[in-house]
Amino acid sequence: MSSVFPLRRSDDIFITRREASERLRVSLSTIDRYVAAGELERLKIGPRRTLFRLRDVERLVRRDGSASSAMQTTLSNVWL
């Protein structure tokens, strides 16, 4: 009898704030701005741990073709 392992869906994969910033090639404070603008949903685990769904981070990268374009849109929405 063979055992079959279920495939993990990308919405089941979580990454840290630092990993999200590396994937998007932005600073940690920019990640915080994405959260404040509602562009990126976070999952708080206790008082010090924040995780993000990998699919949400990848959506930001694909949305405009680059993270820098996404950041310009986010900054204009937050600061205006």
C-alpha cells in the first residue's frame, strides 16, 4: 500500500515579514505600509510574530509586473 501526501496549496504557505520584504524587494517599513493600506493581509501570531500568505505576496509582485510599481500605487493611496 502506498502512502499519498496531499499537495500543499499556496494559500497554506506562510512567510515571515522579512521573507515578504525580500520577495518584494522592499524594506520592512514598506511591508508595514502595505498592511496599513490594506494591500497585504497579515496574520498576527502572538504579540511579536506576523506572518503573510505566500499567495498574497506573490499577487503583489504580479499585480503590476514589479514590486516597485505596486509600492508607488500604495504610497499614493496612503499618503494623499
